[in-house]
Amino acid sequence: MKIKLIHKTTFFTIIFTCAILLARAQFVAPAFQGTNFLSKNLNNALDFDGVDDHVLTALDVNYSVMPITTWEAWVYPTANDATWRTIFGIEDWYWDRNVFINGGRFYAGYGCGGWNITGVNMNEWQHIAIVYDEANGRMVFYKNGEAFNYTFSTSCTHSSLAKFAIGASQQDAIPNQFFQGKISDVRVWNTERTQAEIQANMNLELTGEESGLISYFPFRQGSPNQSNTITTLYDEVGNYHGTITNFSLNGKTSNFTNGRVESRINRNNLIANLDAGYIRSYNGTGAVLKDLTSNGNNFTINTPIYSTAYGGVLNFNGSSSLVSVNNSPVAGSNKRTIALWVLPKSFTSFNVDNFLFAGAASNNGGAFGLWVNSNNMLYFWGHNTDFTNSNLYLKMNDWNFIAITYNGNGKMLLHVNGVSSTANINLNTVLNQLTLKPFMKGLFAEMLIYDRDLSHSDLVYLYNQNKNKFPTPDGLTEMTAAASAQAIKTAYPSATDGVYWIDLPTVGPKQVYCLMDSKYNGGGWMMAMKSTQSTTFNYDATYWNTTNTLNPSDLSRNNADAKYDVMNYFAAKDILALWPDIPNVSSESGSIDNLTNWSWLQNSFHNSGATTTLISKFAASPTQAAIENNSTGTITFDGYGSPFSKQSGYMFYGFNYQGNASHKVRWGVSWNNETDQNTNDVSAGIGLSARSYSAGDAYGCCGSSTGINRSARVEIYIR
């Protein structure tokens, strides 16, 4: 029976008898093979179910083959139990070389010894590395770049017949001790990586040509959270490919999934690197976006909201959000490159407002900026000369790699998504500030600043190596959360009804039920709330004027009460109500004729097309907002086979009617056949005071001819 590590709080060593197998032939690294296997997925991981998922490779990392070796990986553990769970290593019976998790702690083994090292950050990404130095009896474990040093007796080593495994140990060639969680970016070296090297490169994708790199498993080839048929995990350096065993390869678990964000960056003459996706640059709080180089070119943040989408981005509101740095690293008229990743949703105005601006806030002299025209073409504005015909166009609601370079001698290059355009422009800039301005509404991820002019091929390289960090927002994963259902519908016209990830302002990515079918007035709708035949959402319910949610995990069109953050935080233009129990009346004003069920549709429900959150229409001190307010009664509302609360001379149709305390309505109709709203007799719609209905109709006088007093189901959508 195998002797297990004993859980203690401090360093310990277990000694037992071990045998050393015959030495193997000296390891020889094969030629780099990575280009054979590169795919679009630069940010992948494997999700291990903790039951039987594992990867067995052809790589031999025994001490006789690699007397000095370094292993690295990003790990996301999800099981905090007293079970031995192997991240990677080799063994056949006794201790060999292994890294484990047990009881929320990292453990490492070598030969006949083992160490209880440090705590695990459960349910979050962390980088680990381990160095084994056979000749000097040393082991160094790194967690997020922090070193833990240990020594061992070289007389107590043990060799294994097993090959390198990921996510499991092997006893008598039988996999066991299965890891639970995600593993990404496994690297094996035949050298000792120093602490400085580990810290400098753990966040960066490798080229595959690094000295001493023997095997590299970035898990590229699978499609995250989709149906996969892949059975081989490619080693992109050494041809020691692994066999993917027991994974379901379908859905969000036991499959390829989203991994740790990495980027391959040309660092020559890089003087500033700001990246909201790296915790060392920004941890989601505070007002400083830290420079990842050693130059200290930190930016100041003003009001952008941090979102975890795409590994970490800043969400600009289009009015007050900006990031800026004083003592600009691009001052003067010297060579420079400024490159950035942005996802624009809209611009405040065109042909006037720069979204990237160099120069003092109060000084246009000697400044330059980037802006777009109404067709989203990128322009350059300069103190001396403008560049207005680049023919480079930004993609709205999608990621763009934008760059500007200057060679210091009259040549400028603009770049968008792999395409460049040049112009002869002399810069004469004496600057003290570089600002990403508040005139863009959208997402910002990263900025690179060089004190040299990158070539077109350099920029294409950067774009191609990083573009898959920022896939088109399809809403299928948290990482690819879209700006709205309408944005998904625009990018993917064949998208179907269902649950999507939407990156909501303030709260970040949320799962939302979306109506994509074009029969719903073109589609692109997001469910804000739904109500049963109940009193949950009566006029006085707090859900109308607070950000409280109700059953937010109920993401379906079932008969239930629910309210979502879509209602609280999404700035919408259109609103739609669907009544599942009421047959459609094709002649109904405001109803969509081709639907089976009755609808209320109001495009541009707020200030002639301006957008606002729906909750703002029902503020604590609500303002009555009429879409129509007259005594003609020109709109009639039918349904359910009989008149739906008709009375001649309706006075109000809109939001938050409160003129008559007994017939208040959050969104709907209130009638009075007199010439005022003080004694309205009938109300219909959503959020009633009469009978406390969540939705339906009610009358207060005049007999049943004016209403049917019915509570109704309703679903409310916005876009």
C-alpha cells in the first residue's frame, strides 16, 4: 500500500525505502512542432471532473532523464476536500515527482519525501511552478511567483516507469487521485527557471522556441464549452502528445473551457503596458491602472466600471469615463507606437471628439488624437496636419486592434485589425498627457506604448497573436459576453431564442433569456421580468423602485415570478410585453400582428429614442410619463376573446400613472370618460393598484362592461 502524505501545517519529510531503476538515455529535445497545431484558441483550459478525467503524455521526466527540470501550469481548483488530487507528475507506486492538492493545501513530492507547502486559492486561477534539482538536493515551489525552498536527500530518490500525467497519478499504471477543476498552459523545461524568469513569463504565451523548453501544452485545439471530438492534447514543442481520457467533451464541464488570459507581446522598446486582464495591472478596484513594464507609466482611472468579461476589461459609459497619464511617455516628436484593444458600442459625436488624445486637457496646440466619422472610419487629427482618408473602419460592438505609429521623420501609419494605412505627417508635439477620452461608450482592455515605430508586419503579428483573447462577443460564454441581445442578433442573424451572457453595466456578465426570432419586431430582446397571475408585482411592490431582483437564476419562459438585473442596469430604447395567456388581436394598436399571443410594443419608449434603464421609469419618487395622454380614446386594447377593459375617452397610456390612487398602473392604460384623470374608473396593464394585480385589468365602477377584472401572465422585454 502506498504511503500517503500526512497533512501538517509545517514542513515535514517522510522517509521510506526506495529503489532506483536503471538510468535512461539522455533526453534530446526534438524540433519545434508548434506551427502544426496552432488554432484560434489561445486561451483554453481543460475542466477535470475529479472522477476519472486525466491526460497521459509520452513525456519522461524522471530524474535520470531530467536531473534538473521545471514544471509550470495555471490551475483553478474547485474541490476543497481531504482527497489527494494530482495536478501533474509521475509515479508508479512510491513517491516520484508529483504536485498535489489535499484539504485546501498544495503538496509536492520527490523520491521518498513530501512537503506541505502553502494554501490553495479555491475557485480562482493561480500560477504554480516547481523546480527539481537532483544534483544539489533542492526543490523550489512557486505560487504566483512567490518561492518556497526545500532540500532533500539525493540518496532517497525513486525512479518511475510512468510518463508525465496531467490531472492524475498512476499506481501500477492505473490512473487515480484525479484533479477537480481547470488546468491551463502546462510547460516542462529541462533547466531551472529562476524566480525572475517565472514572474516575467507566467502571464505570457510562449513562442515555443525558448531555450530549455521541452514540452508545451497550451490546450489550443478544442472549442471552449462546445461539442468536441478531440482525443489528443498536443505538445506544441516536443511531440510528446497526451491522450485525453474520459472527458465528456461536451458542455461546460469535463471539456475544453476558457483558460487563463495570455498574450504574446513583442517587448522590444515597450515602455508602457496597461492591461485590465492582469491582476498586476488592475485588480478590479481603485483608481490606478498599473504599467506592467518597469517604467512606472501608470494611468489614472476616472469612473470606468470593471468587468470580468474577456478576462478583465474597463467599461466606459460614454460621458465621464476616461483613463489618462501625466508626463506622457509619447511626448515630443520622436518615434512612437500606441496600440490598444477596444470594443466601441457608440461614440458621443463624430468628427469632433477624439477618443484617444495626446496633449494637455486645456491645450490643443501640439496635440494629436484619433477619432471616427459617422461611418466609423478612423481619422487622425493633428496640430499640423490631419489624416482623414485612412479607409480603416472600426467594427461596432466587436473588438478592434487600433494602432498609430510615427517614425520621427514625417511618416505616420494607422492600423485597424491587421490592415494599415500610411500618410506623410509631421508631428510637433510637446505633450504632458495621454488620455483615452470619455467620448467612447464601450470596453477597453489593453494599451501598448513603444518608443519605436512598429512596422506593419509587427502590428499584424500583434493582432494575430492576441485577437483570440478577444473573440467576437457571441454571448455563449461568460468570457464572450455580448453588449446586448441585439448586438448578438446583428453579428449572428441566425441566433435562436435562449439564454446568453450579456455584459451589463455596473454588474458585469449575467445570463439573460433572449428572444432572437425576427418575428418579435426583428428580435434582439432581453427579458427584464416576468409575472404569474399573482400580486407579486402590484403597484406598491418594491421591485419597481429598487434594484432588488427576484429568482434571477430562473432563466426560462415558464410560469413564474422573476425580476432580473436587465431591468436595473441596461439602458434600453424599446420595450415589449408578451401575454402568454391572451390570444393575439391583429387589429390591436401596438400589437405585433404575426404572433400567436397578444403583445404590447413600444419602440422609443423614452424621449424619442434616447435610452434609459427601465427601473428609472419607476423611481422612488416616480414621474408620470405618458406615451399618449388625451381624451379621444383612439387606441383600444382588446384580447382574451372579449374587450380588455375598454372605456371611452381614455386619458392616459404610459408609465407610472398615479392620478387616481385606486387605479394606479406602472405601465399601461387608465380610463375616464370625463375630462380629467382624478376619477379614473378603469386601469389595465402591468403593476396595478386596483386588486393588487401584477398584471391584468380592473374597474372601479360602471359595471362589467368596462372591464373583466382579470389577473394575467406577462413577460417584459427590453432592447
